[in-house]
Amino acid sequence: MTAIDYNEKIPNNVDLASDRTLQRALEQWQPNFVDWWREMGPEGSHGFDVYLRTATSVDPEGWAHFDYVKMPDYRWGIFLAPESPRRKIHFGDHLGEDAWQEVPGEHRANLRRIIVTQGDTEPASVEQQRHLGLTAPSMYDLRNLFQINVEEGRHLWAMVYLLHRHFGRDGREEAEALLHRRSGDVDNPRILGAFNERTPDWLAFFMFTHFTDRDGKFQLKALAESSFDPLARTTRFMLTEEAHHMFVGEAGVSRVLQRTCEVMNELRTDDPARLRAAGVIDLPTVQRYLNFHYSVTLDLFGADESSNAATFYATGIKGRFDEAKHDDDHRLRGDSYEILDVKDGRLAPRRVPMLNALNEVLRDDFVRDSVGGIERWNKRIEKTGVAFRLALPHKAFHRRIGTLANVSVSPEGEVLTRAQWTANADRWLPTEGDRAFVASLMGRVVEPGRFAGWIAPPAIGIDRHPIDFEYVRFG
Ligand SMILES: [Fe+2]
Ligand SMILES: [Fe+2]
């Protein structure tokens, strides 16, 4: 695989120089992207030298090159995983045919919509996280935040490349619009709900990267199966970066739990008020944050019954998570799947055609993956001797999209009246008071090797450097 030439204006491994029109279009978009970064990227960070990972090629050795970089000068580039010649379509009605190197006219609108929706999440999360640098709990964490931010920026580049290269004029217009929508904006919001929520503090950030970036993983895994080969190849490379984002989330929450449990043991108490007075986040508050971010993320998978999902699969646009590992005919006509319905005020399973349930199939894969994360957090708690377990709320809890949006369900899966639900919501979701308390802990700690009192240090540093390495030079 050829290494990327960083002397080029737009680093790439797609031989951009051979397509002058495309190159020029992207070079026109580039300054608008940088303007967006300066306006909506990490606040107050533009002069910092940050110890960042930059891909130099897409093979395993090449994409983990570390150096100090000023973020506005980060070399956002276009990297596709290598082409596999003669790749075949391996699911849907076109199974066995050659994969598409160009967009088939009849799938153009759907492919564009999928790429735009994915692309929109990338700058959205940068916008959601843009104030967090001001309250970083350590220099190490600050660096990780910035790493995620530049990579989300690169994921935007990846989708914009596809739009410019394959969708002509409307692709270019969509690429512009990706820089104009704003997370949480009333008039011009980002496309998906969870990407318009605020990420006001670092506990929210860790939950977001644990759960919402994990949604990203599942969406990208499904798109990595696409019959549209350039989409499959670009998402495969994005997944290598996504793994680090989820690591930051999982390890971040884990370190919060560690610190809280240490203080619980020191003070021999589980009284939230005493723990808060001691400057750590009580475990029930962590659970409420978890409930919020998990349920909001579940909605990202879309309606449980969806004719779009059926179309995307049947036409070969979007596969399932680990498509090849499914032991079936990969066409799914005539198969069925159980979704959760509401009947006489109760949750009741109902069988629907598998093709229409593919959002739910992907959501259930995500749920399984999330269970693993909770178990690792609980192990961490267990090791400190504290008797407390985190739990994933029921799939029907606090849902806004699909059948379950019409029902009020407790985290344990009990169907409630709206009034019962509202009376208990403060026990289940972060309250104003919770958020205000967590916000009160957020203060900037950025001397190398120092950590805020509410979070334990990580076990190891980045790129084999010590924890007190100077990950960010403020200049
Ligand atoms: Fe991303
Ligand atoms: Fe991500």
C-alpha cells in the first residue's frame, strides 16, 4: 500500500492528482472546512501543539504515526482501505454480482442519503464537544479529546470525498451543507437527535464516546459490507479510528468508577451527599448518565420496523454487522425477526419480516456489545470491594423513536403510566441537580501528570509515553 504524501495539499491514497476536477472541487471545500474548524472546533485550542496520531498509510503499521501538530494544520486526508479486486456483492437481491465501483443510478438517492446522514454525525460530535477542552481533568485526557475531534473531522472528509467523487453537483451541495448545519441549532440542526444533545461535561463525554461512538461502530460495520465498494473501503478504515474513541469512553468511565470507589472505601460510605462533598461522582449519578446516553443512542438505530431498512439491505446498500458470520441465505426473504410491540399497555414480542426489522437486528447487536462494556465496568467496581452494580436499562426505557416511543417503561422493563414514569424520572435520568453537581467538579487540570480529584489516572500513557508526558504544549 502506498504511503500518503503529506506534501500534497490534500493527503490521499486515491490518486487525487489524476482527477483534476475532483481535486479542484475538494480544494475549494477545504478552506470552508478549516473555517468551520476554527469556528466550531475545540474552543481556544488553535495555537496548541498536540501530540496526535496521524495516518501515514492505511496498513496496520502506517496509521499510527505520532507527532506534535497544531490542530488547524492537522493533515486531514482521504484514505480508503485497499481495493480488493473482483469483490462480489455478498447479500441482498444482487448477491453474487460484481460490487459497484460507481453509483448505480437507481440507488443514487438512497446512497447519498446514507452517506450524508453518516457524514453529518462527524462534525456534529466535534461541535458537541467543543467546550470540553476548557475543563479537561488532565493533559492526557485533553489530548485524547483532541485526537477524537481531529479524527471525526477526518471522517467528515471521508464522506465528503464520496459525495464529491460520486454524486456530482448535488454531492457538492450536500458537502457544503455538512459545514452549515450546527448541533443543537433550532433553525438548522444536525440530522439525528443524539447529535443535537449537549455534551456539557466529561462524564457525558465518556458516556457519549462509549455508547454513541459505539453506534458509529455498528453503522460503519454495516456500511463496510456495502456493495458500493468505495463506501465499504472508506468505512473500513474509519473503523480503525473508531476503536480509540470507544476506548476513551470505556476507560474514562472506568477511571471515574475507580476514583469514586476509592473514596467510598476511605470514607466507608455510600451516601451520595457525603461522596459529593468529598468531590467524587456518586455511583447512582453515573447510572443515570448511563441510562440517558444509552437510551438516546438506541434511538439512533431508527424505527424497529422500517421499509427503508428493508430496501437498503435488499438492494445491497447496507449489510448487517459481520454479514459473513450470519448462517443464512443473506437474502432474508421469508425470514422473520422478533421486535417489541405494545399491546394492551404491555410489552409483547411480535414477529415481523426480517428485512423490515434490520434496524432492530443491528440495535440488538449493539445491545449485546454494550452488555460486555457494563460487565467490564462492574469488574472494576468489584475489585475495589464496593457492592454496587451498574446495569443497562431495558431496551424500551426512554425511547423516542419507533413503536416504543409510545410507551413509558422503567429501566427494569415495567410498563408504567405516564404519571408514574414522570414521578420517577429523577431517579432514572440525570437531573438538573446532577448535571450542576458534575459541572461543579469540572475544572481545568493540565499540568503534566496531574489529575482532577474525581477521576483516577489511566494505567498507561499514549504511544508508550509515561502518564506525565507533555501531551499538549500550550505555546
Ligand atoms: Fe466518526
Ligand atoms: Fe468516533
